[in-house]
Amino acid sequence: MDDITISVKVPAWHNGIFAVDFTGSSNDIKTGNPRLSATITNTVTRKTATFSSYDKEDLEAELSIYMTNSLHEMKRNLFDEIISYGLLVSTQELINSQKSRERFKEQDPLLDLDTLIAKIPAVSLSDNPEPKLEQYISELQIHEKLISYFKNKRATEANAKFKQAHDNWIIEQNAQAKAIENYNKQIDELKSALQLEHEEWEARKKSFYSYRDSANQAIDDLEFDYSENIPDLVVKYFKLLLDASKFPEEIQNENRIEYSKDTKSLIVDFFLPNTTQTPQTGVVFSSSGIPKTKELPATKRKAAYESTIYQIIFRVLHILFSGDTKKHIEAITLNGWVTAIDKAVGKPVTSCIASLHVSRPDFENLDLSCIDPKACFKSLRGVCASDLSTMTAVPPIISISKSDKRFIESRDVIEAVNSGTNLAAMDWEDFEHLIREIFEAEFTLNGGEVKVTQASRDGGVDAIAFDPDPIRGGKIVIQAKRYTNTVGVSAVRDLYGTVLNEGATKGVLVTTSDFGPDSYEFAKGKPLSLLNGSNLLFLLEKHGHKARIDIREAKTIAKNNIQDGN
């Protein structure tokens, strides 16, 4: 059987969890009804069950009972098995779950034709034969045969009766023909009306499948666009994966994603449940075995909340890393946000309560089926309060956009630097790229990244570092000054203003020369680091390179270049 329509009422709080496939087989001998079978799959737990019946209502009832019981069981276990359930579903299954398999359910109006025709009053056909004259001519008596008057009278009477009967018969036939004509006209009008409805139905059906197929094709196209590494569509692809994932209903599954093609990284803001949205009660059994719902003690509620948060974090990371089949992503920063009532002001506030930066190699080294999520979070140097249930705000490791249009492609210059290289006489653009390489070597030890901005020659931002360290981390603005004179306090003030404007956690000013006392005084107590020429040479040597700084030589070279017109 191809078209079986069975409406099953699924509890609204988990509609879409179940996939049901219906089939029909041989008819029941007594009722003539087909045997209906339904295979139901819980797309979260992967459990399946099969039911069958000759009675549609019985099958509906069985399915509804099974779904309801399955949902209640799953709801009890879902918070404990957030990671486990996530591992059961492949990336392709997540993608396919977003594709519609819905069929056009509206019935073709032409299928009602016979039923509607039956409702038109049928024409009652008469079987009266056409009257004939001889039927009305009776046998004459002897005297009537002898006297023409009587003979003619009888003939006239017979003709009159015949004519009346025949006229009545003609009227009856005409009325019957008119009734048949009217009946056929009603049928023709009905067919014409149904044909118009059928054409409109066909148009709606075509539009339905066109829209459905177009939406499904868009998902296929999105997979292709993701493979082509188109940034905006890569974000859309990962959002599709997260949106397709089945979490407990209390978890909003709201998210924001940023993707940097240059740094091969994702920043994900994921909204977590607050402490009132995770299980507050549990089931206990009396001595007689009767189950009762009981409020969980505070310690268990706290433990359940922490377990939920840590599991969500690793499940989201699993979805994203495993979904990245083309290996576009080398690192993910996940910030977990919570909206809850701030009891100090009585209003809802949204804050980050957990942040984790993890590289692909570190994540792929994990066995999620065996980890302790909390211990794993700590070992990866995730940032959160010691007690998650307090929902204490923490600064995200990286919470700013890396899609900065000022970023340019970096180039390597450090390999050309040797003990004979005078840093104070370097080309100023090469010097900025050298600074980027030095800090990149410094920060990548901790999983950070450094990007060079468009050439500015002086002022502005020369490089930006993203450091995932939970203590010193965040966005760090770096300015490079290839100076031969002492750097004045105005440059340090400018750096501090840039730090504030950029929303950075720290600013670093690097120079080949030195800073005056007023510069150090201004930087005191501010998130600023001043690195002079000696500090710069130390950093170079720390990472295996040697160079020199000769201010006098650099001034001489600069003076000669001016004289030569360079």
C-alpha cells in the first residue's frame, strides 16, 4: 500500500523525536481491511519497536502509548545521558533529519467524484411502452358493425383515447428526457468543478513538493558550500548541525557562531539552562515498590546541574568537530551563557559561566564515552567558577570577532634574521611581521593565535593576539615601534586608548629603543606591558633566534637614505 494516513498524537514537548514508517500488506478476510504495520524509531536513543493491526485506531492507540512511555523514560534519563545520546547520532543523520520527508496529505478532489455523483437524486425511469391505436379499438357489436354511425363513433372514441394516452406518454418521455438531461448536466457541472479543484490541487501539490525539494536541495547545497569553505555558509552549516541535535527541552539550543577562515577557528556562544531548568525531582520507591516523585536534596541538584553543563559543553564540541568532515576547523572556543534572575536586582541577566578553548588534536584525543566531563574540562584549562550552580560570571576566553577586516596575510621574515641583523634598521613592515612571528611563537605554546593588521606605519594596531589562557588570556593588542629615539608617554597613552576602544584585555608596546620614566609611570596599574629593545632581543633568543640592536648605526643608515633620496 502506498498511501496510508495515520495521525498519531505525540506529546508536544518532544514532537519530532520519533520517526515512524508505515506499511500495508494483505487484507483481513473478515473485514477486508489491510494489515497496517508501523516501525517506530526514537531518533535520540536509537531504540526501535514494531506494531501491527488490521484496525487503524488500535494501531494509533498502541503507537501513542509507546511514544508517551518512551518519552517519559527518556526524559528521566536524558540529563544523565546527554553525551551518550549525542554519540549515537552521526553527522549525516543530523543533516538528513533536517530534510523533510513529509508527503502531500491533501486528497485529490476527483477521488470524491463517485461519492458526490451518488448524492445527486437519480432519475426515475418509466418503463411504460409507447401507446398504440389498436390498444384502444374494441370489438364492435353486430348492430354496430351494420350501422356506420356507431362504427364511426367507436372509432372516433378510440382515436381520442389513443391520442390522449400518446400525448401523455410523449409528455412523460419529454419530462424523463429533461430529467436525464438535467441529471447529466449536474454530473457534467460536478465533473467540471472537480476538474478545476483537481487542477488547483495539482498546483498545490506541485508547489508543496517543489518547496520541500527546494528546501532539501538547499541543505545539500549547504553541504557543498561548507566543503568549499565559504565562511558565511560554513557558519550556517554548523548551526544546522546544532539545531538538528536533540537536547532536553529545557536546553534552549540557542547559539551564535563565528568562523575565521584565516585562523581556522570557531567561536561558539551556546545558551545553557539555569539551575531552575534542570531536574529538581527524582523517583523513589516505597517499601512496597510504589514509585513516588520526591524533590532532590540540594547537593544532588547541584551535582545534576554541574553534570548537565559539562556534558552539554562536550556534546556541542563533539557535534562541531565530528561534523567538520573537511577539517576546516583547528580550534573551537565555546562560551556557555546562562540567563537567570539576579536576586540583587530581581531582573534577568545573561552572563558567561563557562568557557573552553580546545584544539582539534586535543579533542580527538578524548574518548567521550569514558571521560568524566568535569575533570576533562579542568584538564583542558576551561574557565568557570568552582561551583557552577552559583552561575558566577567569568570572562570568555575569546569573545570578540576575529573577522576583523584589518587582518592581512602574514609573511615569515624571522628566518632571515641572524646575529648580524640590526632590528632598529629593518624595513618597518618587516619589523611588524617579525613582531607577529615572535608573539605567535610565544602564544601558540598555549594554543593562542596572532594576526597582523593592515600596514599603518605608526599608531593604530599592528597585531592582535588571541590568548586562551584562563588567567592572562583574551584579546591582546600589540603595537610595534621600530624607533631610534626614546618612546614618549604619548605613544603609551595612545596604546591605552586603543586597548579600551578594542575591548581588549591587555596592550603590549614593543620598541627597538626604550621608554622614558613618564611612560613607565603612566603604564603602572594599567593592563599594559612595555617591552624595550633588551626585552625584544630576549624574546627572540628564547625562541631560537639571535639579532642585534644598534641605534647609532640605524640613525646613520636612516640619514644616508634621506640624503640619497630613499
